[in-house]
Amino acid sequence: MSPAVPVCRQTVLVTGATSGIGWQTARLLAGQGDTVIVHAPDQASGDDAITRLVADGANALQLRLEVADFSRLDEVRAMAARVADEHPTLDVLVNNAAVAAPERRTLTADGNEIALQVNFLAAYLLTHELRDPLSAQPHSRVINVSSSIHRTASIAWSDPHRAKRYSRLATYAQSQLALTVFARAEAPWTSVSVHPGVCDTALLPLYAHEGDSAAEGATHVARLCNPSTELVPGAYYDRTTLSPPAPVALEDRTVRRLCKLADRLVAPTP
Ligand SMILES: NC(=O)c1ccc[n+]([C@@H]2O[C@H](COP(=O)([O-])OP(=O)(O)OC[C@H]3O[C@@H](n4cnc5c(N)ncnc54)[C@H](OP(=O)(O)O)[C@@H]3O)[C@@H](O)[C@H]2O)c1
């Protein structure tokens, strides 16, 4: 009889795991035996996501639900504190949650444009607040699910909330560029960003009329979560292919400037 192959089971937090690529990523990871922390914006959608994962064959004992509305930074902080408390080691964080920027510019209670906050600032804050569990072992990874649309974007440094000139697409694209740049920030863990492909989810209308299935997109995300996939720190992947991001994302100055801006925008209001 051949000796049993040790199976490396990880603890992975997937944000925006109630639908689309996030839910499918949670499904794939749970299916390979990982403990999956399923993040949802509210209790009802979270309960529903867990029910569907279990119906699909996931072991309920390997699933944890965490609820936080990313349009509220206090909820992001509270969730990070609970996760850090319950999981001294976090192997992988998948920053996947996102919204399309609304037709009319919308500010959160924190004073940030909503797509910038949900898609980027919440991920930035969550990652930093989880620094202890992410630093607990040397090989943890942060996978930012961004988008090829970042190539069309620029960061409006003096008007990040787009008060002067608002366009839904430019605002969403800015959030995706920010997430892509953030993957290059120095950290004790390995960060990358990935374009999962154009997929048939609630966000499809931003991209095209038809796309791959969310399950297909999730395979590209789950592959990067796998400890046997060697990652290039700070890299951007177009599905499975290592790909140069927009030139601006390669500038160290842009990384520093973005982190400074994000630090200011996520700071608790006195
Ligand atoms: N679909 C594409 O073609 C495509 C292409 C490139 C990149 N992407 C990226 O892929 C990622 C996943 O998107 P998707 O296409 O799978 O879209 P999706 O199905 O709409 O999933 C987005 C997830 O984010 C959650 N979310 C939305 N608002 C939130 C909030 N305020 N607080 C916390 N969570 C919130 C959603 O929860 P509810 O559904 O429960 O509201 C959902 O779980 C995104 O980062 C997106 O930018 C998608």
C-alpha cells in the first residue's frame, strides 16, 4: 500500500461569496477540503449561500459565515476583528466583492464613492486589519480579483470620489485599477491580482452581452489560491496567464500614492 499523501488544507476567506465568481470559488475551495470563510453583505444572502454550498456537497463543518456590508467601514473592521479572533492563521484572502458604480453618484456613510469603497477601500482595510492571521505563517497569499478594465482607468487623485466628472464605467474601472495597484504594495504575504475573464454574473453588463460561466471564472481564482501554484509577488494574471498590467500600475510612486490616499480614506472619522 502506498503511503497516504498529506493533504494541505487551508483556511481561506472569500469576500463576496454569495453569488457569481465568489460563490463558485468558495464551492471549489470547499470541495477540495479547505475551510472557507464565506463573506456576505447581509445575513439572508449569507445563509442562502451556505445552504446552496451544502446542497452542492460542501461539508457544513468546513464553512463559516461572516457578514459585513462593505459600504460601511465599521462593519469591515468588526468582521476583520472576528475573523482574526477565530482564525489565528489565515492562509488565503480572496478580495472579490464588488458592485457596479450606480447610475447616479452615491456616497457611503463614510463619505466615499460607493464603488471605490466596496471594490477597493474595503479590501484595502480588510487586508490590513487581517495582518496578524495573514502573517502567522510564511506562505499566505492575498488574491485581488480585479479586471482587465483597469487598463482603461486612471485614478483621479484630486477627486477620487468623482464629484466633478462622474461616469459609471470610469468609476468602476478606477476601483479595479486601485485593486491591481494594491497587489504591488509591500507586505509580509504574497499578493497578486487576477482578471477572471468576462463572466455571466450580475456585473456582466459592464463588459459584454455574453461571457464565460462564473464557474469558469472561479477556476482561475481558485488556481491562484492553491499552494502548489507558484505566484509571482505583485503580478497581474489574465485568467491563467501572467500578464503586464497597465503601465501606471508598475510605478512604485503610484503604489505609494495609492496607499497614502487609501490610508486617509479608511481612517475612522473622529
Ligand atoms: N463578471 C465579470 O465579467 C467580471 C470581469 C472582470 C472582473 N470581475 C470581478 O469579479 C469579482 C466578482 O464579481 P462577479 O462578476 O462575480 O459579480 P457578482 O456576482 O455581482 O458578485 C459580487 C459579490 O460582491 C458582493 N457585494 C456587493 N455589494 C457588497 C457590499 N456592499 N458589501 C459586501 N459585499 C458586497 C455581492 O453580494 P450580493 O450579490 O449578495 O449583493 C456578491 O457576493 C468582482 O471583483 C469583479 O470586479 C468580474
